[in-house]
Amino acid sequence: MVRKVQDDKDVVRLPPAKHDAYFIHDGVVPHLRVRIGTGGAKSFVMRSRFGQAKHPTTRTIGDANRMTIESAREIALKWNHLNRKGIDPWEEAILAELEDEKFRRRTFANALEDYIATLPLRPQNRKADDDGRTLRREFLDPKRIPWLEKPLRDVTGADIQRAIQAIRDRPARTQAFNVYSLIKTFFAWTVTPLGMEAYGMTHSPVATLKNSTMKLQRNVATRKHTSDEIRAYFAACDVMNYPMNEFLRAVLLTGQRKNEVRLAEWSEIDMANKIWTIPAWRFKMDRQQPVPLSVPMLQLLGRIKAAQGDRRGPFIFSRNDGLTPMPFNGCDMDKFRAKLTEIFLANNPEAKSPEHWTLHDDRRTVKSALSNLGVPEDVSEAVIGHSKKVLEETYNKNSFKIQRRRALHMWAEEVKFILDDPDHSLEAEENIVPDWPSRWNETDPARPSK
């Protein structure tokens, strides 16, 4: 009989015990043995002082008739390694199982809800509520996502790709582009050090997934209002209820973002100096935004102040005298678009209905009009609240307050011109040849005699 087993053949050749079980040492790994019982039962065991134990004990690794000696040696090596650290392998296995169970309970749905809860805390994220609603609608609906309760670690790139492509094929290409950006940021959050500790992630499943792979592309909006649409816009405001009518006028007169206008407070308005200062915490670029008040904006604020009375709350655009900001929903915008279209077609019977538009097109209209009126690019960008380019931001510290005031005054006068003169057109002005004086128009001047 062999004194030490070297391979599986040696294990097979070991004869059954006649009376009591006996042990044969392994010839490679210390403390590993083969236990041979009566009737041909054989098992791999390890005898050692496990963890912090004072006395050696014997523990079974596995059935020697079913597992190879190499598998038994691999386990015995791990146990020896843990013993040298004073760690009991069984305790370690129990902890590992508990840890694994913890990660199994950390499902995709739970992790995504954890992430959504952090969105309002992220710097410069003023779309936290919108992003949260989008993620819940597209990735927490069991009808759309059958693997909601899958452990986060087990979610694959293919799972995400199929979900994104399903949005694309609805069809909703822009939505798919935006949602992919959101879910990619979520997975980047899960592979930060704290994320890996909490969810057991080792890599992002969408790290190699690209927009081009899924044929996603952002729609680049280029639409702006025509002069006829601006006339219809203000006429439609006249039939809308307060405060929606004044809010819509303010968006087009100032060129600011809809929520920056909707959430405006009286404390931000300096009527004496005719300026509205949007605070940094409420402005997308995380800096103060001065908005000079043109004559129609001052008139608009005066009407609202008179309507709200002396006991008004902090908000300008409000349905309860300023106590809370006015709500804004798609139904209100659909009603306004329908009214604008009705007025536009009544005034322009041969024209087609205006294409679908959003309030963001107001900002593009203001920016285009300012450029058409000769306002410098950096000033028009400042008016609508865009950041300067990096080099410009570094060296040009001018806030353009005077230039902004002049630009918004010019835009207000242009709007008045459009409303008063049905023939006035922003588009036509681009082709008008100015009648400027020029020395070239003079007749041949008399040359001095020699």
C-alpha cells in the first residue's frame, strides 16, 4: 500500500478498511489526507489547528470517489493559507456566504432607487426631479424591465442594450439617447469605491456600449419662432389665464429658462435699478445671472404685483398670491400651442400649421434675433445665460451688464415693432440693404491743381 498518494490513480487503488477507517497522507499538500472507510467509502479530509484553535481537528473536504485530488488540494491550500492568518475557513465561508447573500439582495431596482435619491445632492443638477422620473418610468417599470429583481452584479450589458433599443424602436430616439446617458452615469456611480463596497460591483456593464452601436443620436433642435408666430404667441397669451399668460410673456421677453422664470421670487427683483438677479443656487450655470428689465417686463411685473396685493407671498408667478410657484404641465402647454396655432392660421390662411415647438425655442428665438440686431455674440450668449468659453472665462471678467440691458431693450423694441406692424419681419431684415452714407457715393471730387 502507498504511504502517500500522488494522483487520482493512487486514491482509486486504496483498499477498503477491514475494521476501522484509516488515513493516507497526500504527497503534495500538508495536512491533506484520504480517509478510507469500510465498504469502499473514501473522502478527502484535512487535519489541522483551524483558526485560533489550540488543538487539531479533522474536517471533511469532499467525497474522494467524486472529486479529483487536484480539487481537494486547491481547497486544502486555501485552508492552510487562512490558518496561517489565524482565520477559520468555515467561519470565512459563512461570512462569504452572508456577503454573497447581501449582494444577491442588492437588486438592480434597489440600487437604482438608491442612486435616484442622490440626484438632488449632485452639484449643478437642476434636473434631478426630471431625471428621477425618467429613470423610474423607463427602468423601474416591471412591464418594460423583466429583470428588476436581478442582483445588480448580474445585470449585463445585453440587458441594458435591449432596454435602450426598445425605447429607440417605440420610436423615441431622443429619449433613448438621453436615457442611455442617465443609466451610464448610474453604473459609473456603482463602480466608485463606495459603490463597489455597497453593491459588489467590479465593472460597469455598459463601459463598452456606445451610442453608435445602438444607432442613437441626439436630435439637434434648430427651430425658432417667425414674426408671424410671435404675433400669434402674444395674442394667445391674451386669452390664457393668469399666471400662465404672464409667465409665457416673460419667457419670451427675457430669454431665460422656463424654471428660472417660473420659480422667480420678488426678493430677486430690484425695481429701482430695473434688474432681476437669478441667484446662483437656482441658475443652471451655478452663478448669479443678472437680467435687466425692459419696459414690457417692468409693466408685466407691475400688473402681477397689483393683482397679488400687499400680502403676497415670495413667488412672482403663482396661483395663490405668491405662496407657491405656479405648476407647469404638458396640458397647459398643449392648450397654449393649440390656441397659438388657431390664431396663426386665422391670420395666415395659406400657411401650414407651425411645427411642434417647446419653450426652449423661445430662447433660440431671442438669441437669433439679438444676432440679427447686431448684438455681439458674447453679449447675446450672456443674455440667455450660457457660460463663456474656458479661455474667455479666464481672461474676460466683464459681466456685460450695460450691454445686456441694451440688448434686452433692443429685443423688447423689436417685439413691439413686430406686434404693431404686420409687415415687419425678422427674417426679411437679414436681406435689407442699408442706405448708409459712403464716400464712394460722392461724385468725382475736384482734384487740387498742380
